[in-house]
Amino acid sequence: MSAMLHAFFLHTRPYRETSLLVDVFTAESGRMSAVMRGGRRVKGGGAQLFQPLVIEIAGVTELKTIRRAEMAGMALMLKGTALFSAFYLNEILIRLLPREEPQQALFVAYADALGQLAENADPAALLRTFECGLLDSLGYGIDFMHDSDSGETVSASCGYDFHPERGFTRSRGLHAVSGAVLQLLAAGNFAEPAAALAAKRINRLALARLLGNKPLKSRELFLALRE
């Protein structure tokens, strides 16, 4: 039995002589792994990344078979920081999304993020927004508005420490984040310099809890090329 799904390929690698193993993100069924038989023979890149697709997929085991893949829009032209940002999104989706659980809202957010990267949107603010949406979808959303000890709304005049397991607690420590900055983050404002810096550190701590000790290849590659 097969199904037609809206999809993006997240990663591909050679399989046997002419096929590909594909990590695919679908709107209807979430993240899946599949074989694309003869995929390496397709002219023009039959498994191109950042290309909206409609695929026919079949199978009852974890490893499915892609019977057909059709373009559902133009491939997005990404380069430089935008390209590395997109690779980062793909990698955290592969690492963190459970298999075959529908993620329609996150799929829309991913497609929107790619579109904005192609239009040269601020990558930092865009990545922080997507990370927060991913954490929400996984059940680890960050509550920027409340002190986890008291349950009270954060005060703009106070400082707070972030604990991935607990949330924010009032602090006078050197690395405390001001309540005013947390209020910006709660409103989805990741563009202000102080908010952008705080969100990067907070989200990295929250994601590290889920990613474990294995480093992100996209981050290592980006840092290596910058150096």
C-alpha cells in the first residue's frame, strides 16, 4: 500500500550501485527513511535538497521505498550562511524528530524558514524561531515568561538563570538573563542584539539536553570554513 506525501529530502547517501538512502521529512507522516531505487541515475538531481516535492512512498517497515518523486515547486537557491543554516535545520530534524509522527505545523515552519533563507532573511533570528518551534513540537517548549520556582511572571528588573530541566529561576549570577530580555523572547522578538545573544545560549542548552554529546556536523563545518 502506498501514499502520496508532501515532502523535503533532508539527507541522501549512495546505496548499492544506483540507489539512494534518503532521510525525508513529510507533512503527513513526519520523518521517514526510504530507499530511492535508481535515484542516482536521475538527471538534474532526483534527490535534491531544499526542493519541495510530492512523493509516492510505500512499505510497512522502518525503511520505506520511494516509488516516485515529483517537484512541487522550485528548488530554493541557497548559498553562504543561508546554506549552512539550512543544513543545520536538516541535521537537527534528523537527530531529534521521532519516526513517522505527523508534524504538519513544523513542516510548514520548515518550508517557510527555507523560503526566508532564500530571500536573505536574518539567519540568526530565523534559526532561533525554528528551534523554539521544534522544542515545542517535541514537548520541551521553553516558558520564557515565568519563574519556575515561584510561578510568577518574570520581572523586567530581575535576572534569571536557565536550567533545561526546570526553566528560569531568579538569579544575580554573572550569566543571568534580564527579565526584560526574556519578555522580548516570549514575544518572539529574536532580532534585538541582547535577545539574539540570550536566545542562542538558551536554545543551545535546551537542545543539548536532547542531542547528547555527539557534535553537530553542520556547525563544525561552518566553523571550519569561517576559520
